Amino acid sequence: MSQLPPNLTPVREAHLFDEARLAEYMTDNVEGFRGPIRVLQFEGGQSNPTFHLTDGSERMYVLRKKPPGKLLPSAHQVDREYRVIKALSDHTDVPVPKPYALCQDDSVIGTAFYIMEFLPGRIFADVKMADVSPADRGKIFDSMNDVLARIHNVDYRAVGLGDYGREGQYIPRQIARWSSQYDLSQTEHIESMELLKKWLPANIPPGDETRINHGDYRLGNTIVHPTEPRIIAVLDWELSTLGHPLADLGYNCMMYHFGEGFGASGGYAGMDLKAFGIPSEQEYLAAYARRTGRAGIDHWDFYLAFSLFRLAAIVQGVYKRGLDGNASSTTATKYGNRAKAMADLGWSMVKARA
């Protein structure tokens, strides 16, 4: 049997479901599946609980489902996640796991879910990639850049995703959406969030573009080959839609600005990037621009501030779900102060440009 990932736990009590009913469903709907089934839960997946499945012939799968409890509007749409993975798997060179089945019948395990292949590889929750050589870190970063450019270069209409989101005006709509979601999950007054809510819509850069947006594109949402420094799959498409590609790029580059206090491993702020092995932010932007046919990246500080505002709103929602007891991860309640830290960093970028 292949080695199991280290971040698996028994299924947590709040997420238990009828495993025999799931095995019946998979027998009928997943080609090659053979019972019995063994189910473990991934510790990650703050939003949609994620499970590792092994069948009677040692084939391994991943199941993603909606969380239990009362959910915020428009959140946890696993059907959208499945749809974009299937379109990319069938029609593009964007690396994603093979999707097997989508079930929207709540009577099977209590909520909607989908099943995809399990790909063995490395997932770097720690952005410092401690056990990786500087040369390989650089190659992994270049692969991450290349894959993001591939996503944004996809002709979304040609692959059947023309109605996957609204075309144009993505950033104004995102500011309105995450302002609303933040207000619904607010647990304390954060002055920098209130300031960003006012400043961002009044300072949107000119020009508009529409591409497939991942929405949470970062190293920790990719699978790196077990031994080679290249990305073999992009995960966690829950926040994907049609949107502005530079919003995705801004989100991807936030780690250049994170220091200590931004999660378990922080980011790259203040580090000697050359010795560490990864490109500078400007080199990373230049590589992306080359791969997507751009002359350069304008208004970069806006896209960073927007990305930090959006992430602060997301993190606040995770924290609120943790307080309410229906988050998919036991670490959710540790996220409280992170929303403020991200909003403060975003507002500091706005003040620095003034």
C-alpha cells in the first residue's frame, strides 16, 4: 500500500457520515471502485472538509464535501469546484486531479460532495520549504508561476466555462461581496478593514480583464511531485470564478510581504531571497508577464491591498465558524488576530503609496 499523507486524522465527530452509504454510491458511480471503504480526514481544508478514501483494492481517492451547520450565502459550492476541475482536466494542460463524480443528493452523506483521484506528492503548508534545497525552491516557484499563467491563458469559453462567472467588473463585485461577508462574520471592530472598505472601491485601476481565477492560488494549495521540483496538481478551487487575473497574482504574491505573525510559518518579508533560492517579487512578476504576454504589471500596490482585504474577510469567516463550532479544522479559532494583521498590512500599503 502507498504511504498515507502525514496530515490525516480519524474523522472528527462533527463530520461523521454513513460510510456504508458512501461505499454504495461509489460502487454505482466511480469506475473501478471496490469496497470496503476506509475513511480518514485531512487536517487542512478550513472551508470544505476533505477526506482520504481507500477502497478494497488499495485505490485511493479524495472526497470534498460541504461542512455541516448554517452556512454563509454563496459559500461552499462544491459543485462549482467539481465543474472547473473537470473542464480543466478534460480540455487543458492545467494540472488538476482527475475528477470522478459529483453528488448533490444530501441523503447520501448529509451534504453535497465530489470525489477525485488522490495524487501522492508534497504539499508545503510551510512556505519556507525547510527540507528543500535553494535550487529546487527556485524551480518550484517557477513551476508555480508557470501554472498560474497556464490557468490565466485558458480560453474559458472554449472549455465550457463561459457562464462560470460574470464577465467584467470582477474587482468591484469582489469588494462588495467580501465587505458583506466580513460584516456577517465580524466579531470585533477592525479599523483598517473599515478604511479598506471605503478606499478600495474608490481606487480601482483602469482597464478590465476576464480570465479563470483560482481565488486561493498559493503554494499550499498545490501538490509538488514527490521527488521533482514541479507542480503536478492545483487543489482547492472552491473560490474560483471568472475574474481579473491580477487579483489572482496579487493573492499569490502576498507571501512576499508576510512576516512573523501571519500563520504558522509567516512569509518571506525581510529574508535574503537570493540565498533562500526564490526569485524576488519583481522577478516573479516579470516571469508571469512574459508568460501571459504582458508588457508589465501596473498598479501593483492596489492588487496587493485588495488581496489582503479579501483574505482578511475570508480569515474572519473561518474564525467565526470556529467560534460557532462548525469549522472543518480544529485550528480555526486561532485565526482571530490574523484578520486584523492582514487588514493592517493592506492599509499600510495604501498609506505608503499616498
